[in-house]
Amino acid sequence: MKKGFTLIELLVVVLIIGILSAIALPQYTTAVEKARSAEALTLLGNLRYAAERTRLQTGAWPTDFDVLDIEVPGTTSGTGTSMTFYTKNFKFSATGGGSSTANYVITAQRANNGTATTGTSAYSLVMTVGTDGDAVRSCTGDTTLCKAITAGKTTDF
């Protein structure tokens, strides 16, 4: 008597593995993006407080990331109203610098080494800091990822 598996048994096993991987892969991708967004949210908070300290010292929002009292990771470029820097996973930018009466908006756009992502993995985390110091965070772009990152909230998460 020969021992072994029949073709039907092998096909059933391959089919089960395929179904399981089809279910697990999107969950894995979402979990990875949630972890990446934690980096951006932490850095957005640090940039906010550093910008507020600069505004309290000078009377206006900073016009350059180099004047902040924290070390900005990645590659910086631009000054004035268009400041940017890049990390491995995000492109950060800030607008409203130089003014004491305008809102200061810090954006973390999902990017790969400075190149913005497109399609289903494209999203941006935005923190708007008012002149009164109140901040509101929001997520724009891919709604599925935004809901996963922000626990279903659209703003102030």
C-alpha cells in the first residue's frame, strides 16, 4: 500500500492557506500603517510644542525648522512660509510662519523618502494650531487608513 496525500487533499490545503493569507494581508498592512502613523503623530506633537515655544519667545510662528529648540530628523528644505523636511516614511511641512495672527498648520504626508505615496496608501495627518494655542488634528486621504489610524474619528483624535 502506498502512503501519501491525494491531489484533492493538497488542493484543499492550498485553498485554505490562500483564504487565510487573503484575510491576513490587509490586516497586516493596516497594522504597519498604524505603526508608521504613530511616528508622525509623535513628531507632529513635538513640532507643535517647539513652534509654540518659539512663538512665545519671538512673538511669531517660526519660519524655519532650524530655529526650533528640537532637532528635526531627516532632510530639511525651505524657509519662510514653505518649510519642509523628509523622513523615511513622511514628508513634513509647515505653513503660517512669520505671523502671530495666523494659524500654524503642520502636515505629515505619507511618503517614501520624500516621494509622496499615491493610491490606496496616500494620506496626510494635519495639525492646525490656532493663535490661542488650541490644536486640532485631522486625517485626510484614504478613508480606510484614516479610520484605522484615528480609531474612527475624523478630527481631534
